[in-house]
Amino acid sequence: MDAVNPVKGNAQKAQDDVLVRIEKLWTVFGQGEKAFSVHQDLDLEVRRGEILTIVGGSGTGKTVLLRHILGLTRPSRGTVRIDGQEASALPTEGASARMGMLFQHGALFSAFNVLDNIAFALREQDSLPEEVVRDAALVKLQMVGLKPEHALRMPSDLSGGMIKRVALARALIMDPPLLLLDEPTAGLDPLGSDEFCALLLDVQRELGLTVIMVTHDLDTLYALSTRVAVLAEKKVIVVGTPEEVVQFKHPFIETFFLGERGRRAMQPLPQQAAQ
Ligand SMILES: Nc1ncnc2c1ncn2[C@@H]1O[C@H](COP(=O)(O)OP(=O)(O)O)[C@@H](O)[C@H]1O
Ligand SMILES: [Mg+2]
């Protein structure tokens, strides 16, 4: 409590609640006449402990936005800050301790078994004894719902759902506070997708993670999102709970949320209800 200046106290708290702050971001690719912009004056805040879902049409710059947060793409203008620090200025060393990433086509290292895939970032640090590395990887293996006997399997012997689980364990090996997911349920069947969402929610709660996710799957969006940010016209046009965002008048939102697929996702198990 700040008895002297409660307003300032609240402002400070609001600041601390924000883990990722993107301000007036411009992303321009290409040179001269071929230059084109993907983001223009894009603003976005991601709060600690939330699952923020980014949606937008194909090619609207969702993956590029994740790359900015990872510090892999530098803003042409504007800033991307993680905990107050400029993302692209942070050293690549130790990056996996700051944030975990599940890539859209997140292949595992095919020559490494499951445990060695999970342990990769920790082993790369070369600072811990082998038993400690193995134990840490086994803890993560179990956290994602796999069994110790899966540890020695090779990626080629895993189902799509298991590959996602291993990729998640690998992203979390350094206990990062922030997890980025690019289309985490793409390529999974509906059952596998539901299972992976349930796992993500468990892990997010257990570890108190902040999650930034890109998805075009409405079931995944409704299962996981605290808030949704809609990317259109080179910026974030609206951010809010799924219920709030659906109310926003914009052609993309109408097509995306209120089309056939959208209505289905908002009414769980309509077939069963009709029977
Ligand atoms: N490194 C790059 N150089 C040039 N253009 C790029 C680069 N990365 C992405 N783009 C372009 O930026 C746009 C947004 O890409 P992306 O973020 O991958 O879209 P999506 O929203 O489908 O994830 C696309 O037109 C893509 O071709
Ligand atoms: Mg993409």
C-alpha cells in the first residue's frame, strides 16, 4: 500500500503487471522501391501470467511479431521491451532462460533421443554435472505427461502429439517465465489438440507462465486465451477477452469468429446436444 500517493502506487503496479510492451512498432522489409511494411505503429501489452492469443489473416505478421519478442527481428521503428529491456539488445546467450519457444513446424533434433532433445539448452550451458542435467530433463518429461521409458525413443518413433510434448518440455528446460507458441495445435487431430490444450493450461498454471500464442484454431483459442489480440491493417486493432473481441466490428473478426467454424467453436458439442 502506498498511503502517501495511492495513484502513483497503482500506476507502478500497472507497470509491473506488464511483461512485454510493444510501442509504435514498425516492421519494414526490403529496400528502396521494393520496401514494404508489415507492422505500422503497432502497440501491444502482454500482462504477467496471462495467455494472450494473437490472431490475424495469413501474412499479417504474426510470426514476425513473435520474432520481435524473441529479439530475432529488429524493429524498423518503435520498441519491443521484455521486462523493460529492449528485446533485440538482449544477449542471445541465456535467451532460453528468458523465454521458451514452440515453433510452428518445431521439429526435434532427429539425431537426438527424447531426453537429449529436452536437455539440449541446459547441456549447452556446460555448467552442470550430467546427472543433474538428466534429472532436470526427466522432471520436464514427466511434466508434459510422458513416461521415463519414452526418454530413449528417437523422434522418428513418436506420434505427432508426443513430438509436441517433447518440444514443450524442451522449451521449458530452463524454467523461462515466458513461453511463445506459434500454432501449437497445428497438425494435431481434434482429440490430440484438446489434450495438448489441457496440458498447456496445466503447465501454464503450475509454473505461473506468461504465454503468447499464435493460432487460427478457434477451439484452441477458446480453450486457452485470457485475452485475444487481433492483427489487421498492420496493427493490433483490438485486444480483450474473447467475448469482448467478438463484439468488435471488423470484417476479419466477423469472418473469423462468426463464420461457420466460429459458431461451432462457441457451442461446445453441438452434435451431442442435438441428439
Ligand atoms: N525476413 C523477411 N524478409 C522479408 N519478408 C519477410 C520476412 N519475414 C516475413 N516476411 C514477410 O512478412 C509478412 C508477414 O509474415 P508472417 O509474420 O510470417 O505472417 P503470418 O501472420 O502468416 O505469420 C509476409 O508477407 C512475409 O512474406
Ligand atoms: Mg505464421
